[in-house]
Amino acid sequence: MLYHSTHQPDRKVDLKEAILRSLPPDNGLYMPDHLPQLSPDFWQRWRDLSFQEIGLEVASAFFAEDVPAEALQEIVDGTLAFDAPLVTLAPGDHVLELFHGPTLAFKDFGARFMARLMAWLTRDDPRTLTVLVATSGDTGGAVASAYHQVPGTRVVILYPKGKVSGLQEKQLTALGGNITALEIDGSFDDCQHLVKAAFLDRDLAENLNLTSANSINLARLVPQSFYYIHSARQLPEGIRPIFVVPSGNFGNLTAGLLAHRLGLPCDGFIAATNLNDVVPAYLKSGDYLARPSVQTISNAMDVGAPSNFVRMQALFGGSWDAMRRLIHGASFDDDATRAAIRSVKAMHDYVIDPHGAVGWLAAKQWRSQSPTSATITLETAHPAKFLDVMEQELGKSCLEIPERLAKLADLPKVATPMNADPELFKTWLRQEMA
Ligand SMILES: *Cc1c(COP(=O)(O)O)cnc(C)c1O
């Protein structure tokens, strides 16, 4: 399979280039040259398959031309070492728990798959691969965990100072070894900008063998489409869900669109955001106006210029109308989110995190207009990652902290502070990573 840039459909690259270089030189994003569909035979069998079997079929649809079946099987099985249970809160009100991985957020799926695919793609290359990742919270932790102690790789994480939760920060800064954390005096968008600047410097990118682990990397999107299929098949036959996706950079929602193209029967998607509502605003008005992000309690969605928006547009041939037929927008502020956390607990005795709560509100709004709909809200992180907010709304000891998170609390934070200056960052890379 070949891949092309959203900016220049005629410029084709192979899988290795699309995954390892991750960003085309024209500043677009890579897309598969053709979007695969799963066979009618698959859609006869899909309800009886395991999560791993679904993963392998989806991964094969994208990568079988380039990666041998045995290697793909290993990559998929290594990725899906934990489940994604579908929990029913009330009839039609389903929550898909995506937080059972090592860092307790859905990003483990993409990061684990990407680390394994990259390792396979570079199996014969003696150079060290330097992975750059900007994070608004959960990406960095997932990437750090996925690459920690992987020979031949090192990871540089850029995160916005004071804008990630305490335990999130520990996930970025406490591992050590081949993981280095930079605490950037700026916003997530600044961090993303620094990463982009490093890649656009061709010499630097080449010399340091740079690669990116942000949701701009296609290798993260494909595995995220597995669980859309895995969850939909758990509903009674004939029920087509609406997926509610708490969104920031819109990688997760884009993965849902890929699943839809693969043939997944569903009635659409809801792009649920906090006050950083550029995409819901676009769906309403047709005008796309990126702007600086504002800080909220659902901090992993504090994105003012969502990086996957160009992919979403490409998937709809640039048509606003076509996008609006499949995706609906909804956004909620922190007060509504806090109230939702309390409601979900009171009504369903379920503890939902601030990101999932934004989704749950959008799902509730949707079902109030369309009472026969079944919504699947993606619960993107474990509530224990946002302990401050959870305790403010539900009281002390409202939830148990999973062991793998609790362990981190005692480890020291190790991070290098830096101003949000691309030249400074590039100089640091040249000196420290040479
Ligand atoms: C990253 C993240 C999101 C946003 O996902 P995108 O793919 O960037 O839209 C939502 N919730 C949580 C908990 C996250 O970590």
C-alpha cells in the first residue's frame, strides 16, 4: 500500500516512510492511498470473533501488503494485552472503557501498536530511533510506557508546564532510562509547534533519525479503529450505535471514521469537546477557526488547532455537508462536566472521568432528541488519573487507585524546563541527542 500527503495526493511514499517520517515535508498529513474495506465475509463473521481476531483482520486490511502475517499477528497480540469492556449504564446508554492498559488511557492502544510496528520496520537499522512526542497529558505516558527499555529507541516528551495532572506528570517524568521529559513554558499547541519545527528541519530530522509519536502518526490510528468494531458487535443484532468521542486532536474520532469506511454499521459519530470547540463550531457554521486553547478540567482535550482535522476533511473530500451527515458536534463547559460526574455517580453508581463525562453529556443530549438511539460513549481514561477533580465532585476515597498508577506517586519527577522557542529546542536536540 502507498501513502500520500493530504496536501499533495500525487506524492506517494511507502509504509516505512509514512510511519517513520510521520509528517510529509509539505506539512500535510499522510493518508493511505486507498481506504480498505473489510469483506462481506468478515461482516458475516464479525460478531463471533475475538478482539484479537478483529484486530488482525483490520491490521491486515491496512498493512498485509507490507508486513508478513506472522509479524502482524505478533504486533496485534502484543498490543491487545488487555480488554475494552462495554458497560451498559441504562438501556441505550453504553460506555466503552478504554482505560485498562498500562497507563490507563485509550492512547495505550495506539502507542503499543506503533512501538511494535516501528520496531519491526527498523529491525535491520543499527541507528537509534529518536521519538518526539508533544502531549497534553495522556499521549506522553502511553508512548513512554510503550517504548520504555525498547532497544534502539529513545523518547523525548514535551509537555506544557502546569497543565497536566500530578499523576499524569509522573507517568511522563518518572521512568528515566531512554525516556527524557521536557517541561515547556507554554501551551500544548506550543509543544506541538516545537515538534513540527524539528521535523521541518530536514537535516536535524535526518541526523537524529527523528520520528513522531503524535496522533499525526498513522500507526496510532489504525489500532484505535479495532475497538469501534469490537464494541459495536456486543450490541444486540440490528442495533447500530452512535459513537460519542471525547475529542482533542481528533485522532480517536478519525479512527472511528476509518472503521466506518471498513464497513462498520453505525449511525454516526458525535464529536464531543470541552470549551475548545473548533470542530463542533465548524460543523455548525462551516467555518474552521483554529485558536489558542483554553484550560479545562478535561485537559487532554485542550486543543485549539486539532491536528487530525485535515484528515477528517480529506475523508469527506473537503465537503462540509458530507461531514455533517455523519458527525455531529457538541461541547460542554467545566460546570456541566462536573455536574455530569455527579449525575452519573448518583444515577448509575458509576465513576466517570472528566473526558468521558463530556461525552456522556453529548450522548444524553442526543438520546433526548432521538430516544431509540443507542450511544456508545468512549470512556477515554480511568478517573483515577484526575483524582483532584474526582475528589472535589465525589468526595475523598470515591475510587480506588489502580496499583500501576499508585506506584508512580513515590517516584521522583525528572524533567528539563524549557521556553517554547523552536530554535532553543532544536539546539537542545543537537546537543543532548547527538
Ligand atoms: C488524548 C485524549 C483525548 C483526546 O483524543 P484525541 O484523539 O486527541 O481526540 C480524550 N480523552 C483522553 C483521556 C485523552 O487522553
